[in-house]
Amino acid sequence: MIIAPSLYSMHFDRFKEEIDALNECVEWIHFDVMDGHFVPNLTFGPGILKTVRKNSELFLDVHLMVSDPDYYSDVFAKAGADSIIFHYEAYNDIEKCVKLIDKIHSMYLKAGISIRPGTDVSVIEPLLDKIDIFLLMSVEPGFGGQSFIPESIDRLKKVAEYKKQHDLDLIIEVDGGVNDRNAHELMESGANSLVAGSFVFNGDIKENVARLRRCE
Ligand code: DX5
Ligand code: ZN
């Protein structure tokens, strides 16, 4: 199981201490980029990612919640991303998504697609054999600390079933409202990477990560 804490919820006054704790207990760091347009909130630019890169060798999983993912994929690739995940809804067009997936792969990065809770899983099925990571949003993107949307389980199962049927090498990651009460069901339903923000950073980071792992 990959645990990918979202830096959205980190305490920036304890940056070094918290990154060091993550370095000792997780596989990935999830980095939420919001542009104030695709979602009504702003987060981090490339300078922060560079600083994370300097302080960590972990896989840096960049989730672009932006209207122009083509432009920002270059920006965050240069800043040290290991993956670039963008939203299908930024284009609502399979061909445009394929073009960007190819570009991300040409930069030797993992490519991922995410969908909002209201988007039908079947629309992105044609992309699942072209990507490395599918990021299922289990809250409306834009803010940390929201409650998990229960219908996400059925959506997850649908993707997991498609993955199985087509024998795909795909990481299925779930993002939003993940905690020690739903982690077990998520893993059982086919998730192999869990993003968790408020659950991990609210209290002792290592203890909270261990709690998630015990759900396996
Ligand atoms: C939401 C972000 C998430 C968020 C998760 O738009 O994509 O990564 O930070 O935070 P929690 O785990 O608090 O829901
Ligand atoms: Zn995210």
C-alpha cells in the first residue's frame, strides 16, 4: 500500500520537522496544485515543490487542479515532480488528454488522470491503459478536511473491475476524506494508493500513518 500524505494539511511553520517525519514513514508525498480557477482555492507554486524536493527523496505526486494542465505540467516537471496528475474535466476531451499524457511520458514522468465526484467513471475508461495512476476524487476538489463521499466506493470498484478485466498495470489512488475508518474498505475495493491530508497531519504523523497501515 502506498500512503501519500497531502501537504495541503501540513503545518508550514514546522516544514522541516514534518517532511523529515514523512521521509521515515511513507512512500509518496501528494502535492495539490490549485489555480483559483479550476477550483475556488489557491495553493502552492513550483518554488515550494523545489523546496520539498531538496528535503526529500520520496516520490512527489503532483495533482494539478488547474484549467491549463499542459502549461503547468512543464512548470512542475522542472520543479521536481515524479508524477503529473491532471483532471479530465480540464479538457473534457479524450484526444486532448492523450496528447498531454504522451507529453508527460516524454518527460519520463508517471502520468495520471483524475475525475471529480460528479464525473462518470466510464468516460475515462479509454484512458486507463495509457496512464500510470488513476486518481479518484472522493470529495469535491478544492479543499482539505472534507467528509468522504460514500458513493466513491462504487466508483472505485468500477475502475478496479475494469483494471482486472483488462489486466492493467495501474495504480488506483483515492483522494479526499480518507481516514482509519474507511481505509480498509478502500483497500478491499481496489485502491493501492491512499492520499490523506487532515488525517495524517492532525496529531502525530508517524502514528497516524501507522494507523492507516494497520487497516490493510
Ligand atoms: C482536495 C485535495 C486533497 C486534499 C485531501 O482538493 O486534492 O488532496 O488535500 O485532504 P483530506 O485528506 O483532508 O481530505
Ligand atoms: Zn489531491
